[in-house]
Amino acid sequence: MPSQRVVLPRSTPTASGMSSRSITALLDRLEARSVECHSIMVVRRGHVVAEGWWAPYSAERPHLLYSLTKSFTSIAVGLAIADGLLSLDDRVVDVLPDHVPADISEQGRRLTVHHLLSMTAGHRTDSLTEAWQLEPGDLVKGFLRVPFPDAEGTRHAYDNPTTFVLARMVERVTGRGLPELLDERLFRPMGVDHAEWDRVASGAAFGFHGLHLTTEAVAAFGELLLRKGLWGDRRLVPHEWVELATRRHIGTLPFEDGSGDADYLCGYGYQFWISRHGYHGDGSFGQLCVVVPSHDLVVAVTGATTQAQAILDTIWECLLPGMDQAGSTREDEILADRLRRLSFAPVLGSAVPDRSLTARLDASAENSALPDGTTVIVDPVDGGWLLHFGASLRVEVGHGEWRESSPLGRPVVAAGAWQGNTFVAELYVITTPHRVRVVVDADAGTAVATWNIVPLTSPSLGLHLRSPLMTRPDVS
């Protein structure tokens, strides 16, 4: 595993003008609300003042960002515009003429970079599924074929294909792949050398999803935005683009039942959400980059939760009151010790080193990660186990400790134990928010393997252990 490169300087809450108690309160509140976080990093006045990972997650691991990826694609658009290769008024049909359907509507012909960035193309809901069904081999063409019930520029709808189209437009005008462009212009100058991208079956980066970065890289991105595109003394992104991308361009609407989360009803920028305080990039299951310019504050979070609003609420309720409050070095030390000890508990139970078991998987369980009838073998080896799933998948499992393997390319970190006549293991697909709980009943000869949260791309465990993940873009 590569060592973690330090990208941001370190300090303490007290030295940076905030109270450690406010960060402790944040951790307490997240725990009380059962919000599963995998990492957190707090940056104040340009310095990391608090950082922690819930083991087996760790600092050097990149983590799938889901739709937080969109904010990085927005920056790529800004770079293309700054280079004079693209403009906000450029139309999709002019930049990507080979992706224009024969029956395109007049509104489809009028769609511009601005409409895509602000997600105001005229759809009322996410068009991804319909677009993909219409054109399985060309998501741009499928997007342009989905009917537009509203006039462009008049209504926001969270619409994944808009970002996919933007990525393809940037690639067309720059002659570079989106990952390569951002590596050259953004990541490498910042000292980030581990960006990983999931891709659609053609090999193209999703653009709207699929970027994996470490927590520190996400926090550094927030700091770059906070500094209006300046990294040290080097201008990486035009000041004007950061200002434009992170301001409100369109109002956001509540759900059809009238409900909605407070920080998602403040408006939308160019692939950024406007918040009650500042703005944020957002990815499914708690991937957040929160920027609060008024407090010189950045908070990066990764996790596995459907309670993103609860994370934002906790930041506002706990961290903001601690700004410019007196703290103490003793409180800093207590907080740092707590952050070092964050962990998910390995599965409790006994080793029973001589006991093996063969079972048949029952996929009728909700959120099953493997096909029905898969043969599951629990094979004791060297203080742990080797789990066999069918003919080709082998996962190493530790007892009382995490054990890592990469059976198909992507790392899995796992721990397990016997609990009576039942074998239980937790398999963390460690560069994602997702894990699989395996329960094997020795008496019944059956097993279940279920996701904590089903990945948005596919429920297939085997697919998510391949790197890079290459799949159809049915992701929200």
C-alpha cells in the first residue's frame, strides 16, 4: 500500500482559533444519530486541525465519492473555458454533432453548457435510466432523446446525464480524457497522485460519479475552492470560475410530497449545492466536501449513510458555535486521542480453527450480494479463514483483526468469527462505502451475503471487486 503523501499542513484546533470541544460534540452527535462515517477531516485557516478514520478505513485509502465527482467535472469545464476552448453558450449539438439523434427536438438543439452545469435542461426528474434505455451505446444521444417537459433554464432537476455530457464535451474540445486533464491541471500540482476513476463499459469516465480520492485530497479540493483556485502561490483554477460555479444559479425544489432537506433547498450552482452556510459538493451515502468561506472552514466526510442532511446539521450545530472560541492544549490532546481510536469493531466470537463448512447461498435475502445457489466454503487458514464464493472468488478473513486481500483487483478488508453454529464475516469493499455481511448457518447448510447499502451501480459483489469498475451508467 502506498504511503500517504501529506498535502495540507497540520495544526491544532486551539492554534487555529476553534474549540476542540466543538469537534468532540460533532463526533458525539453523529454517534447519537447513528450516522455511519468512515472519515472526517476539519480544515481551519488552511490547516488540518482534526482528522480521523474509522478502522478498517484509513488515511491512505481512496474512497468512492459518488456524485461529489460532479464538482470536479465542473472544475474541468472551467479549465476548458479558461483555455478558450469552450463557453457557457456553446451548444451540445455543435460540440458533439456525432451524438445528435436524427429526431432531436428544437429544445434539445438549444441546450448549452450553462443548462448542463446548472441542471436546467428541462427534465423534471433524473433522465439517466430512460436515456440509457433509449440509447444503450450512447448516453449523450439518449439524454437528448428524453422529452423535455419544461423550458430550458427554468427549472432545476437533479439530472445525472448532464454531467456525463459535460465530460464528453470537455474531452472533445481539449483532446484529453477527463482523468488525464484533471491529473495534469489539478491533482498533480496539488500533490494528489492517487485519483482513481470508475468507467462506463466503453472506457470513458462517468464524470457524474466514480472518482475515488483520499479524505485529504477531498479536503484539499475544498481548500482550493476556499482560496478561489489558488494553491500556494500557483493559480490552478481561475478565480472567476470558482466564484461562478459556487454561487446560486437556480432554485431547488422540494420533493413531490413537499418534503426536502434544508441544505438541498438553498439552490444549485454549477455542479455544487448551495448550503445554509457556504456550499458543498455532495455524493450519495455521505460523501461531502463542505466549504464555509465566512468561517475559513472546510470539512471533508466519507461514509455510508442516507443521512447526509444530518451530517450538515451537525456541522452547523456543533462546529460553527466553536469558531473563535477559546480552547486548551489538553482538550486538543483528548480529541486527538479519540480520533486515533475510531474503529468499527471486528466480528465477535471464537476462532474454532479446525472447523470448515460448505453451504449454499440463499439470495432471497434482501440486498443479496451474490447469486442464488452460489457455493460458499468457510476454510480455516492461519489464524483466520479463506472464504470461497463459487469457483473464482476467494476472500481472506481475519479473526479479531482485519485481513486484506485483492481477489479480483480491488482490496477487501474482512474479519469474522464463529458464533455458536453460525459463521459471521464482514467484508469491507474498502475503497467504497459498501460492505457485505456473510452469515453461514452450519445446521441448515445455507448462507446469506447482504450489503449494508446496495451499490448504485449493481448488487453484484464480484463486479465491485474489479478495478477499475466498468459498468453501465445506471447510477444516481
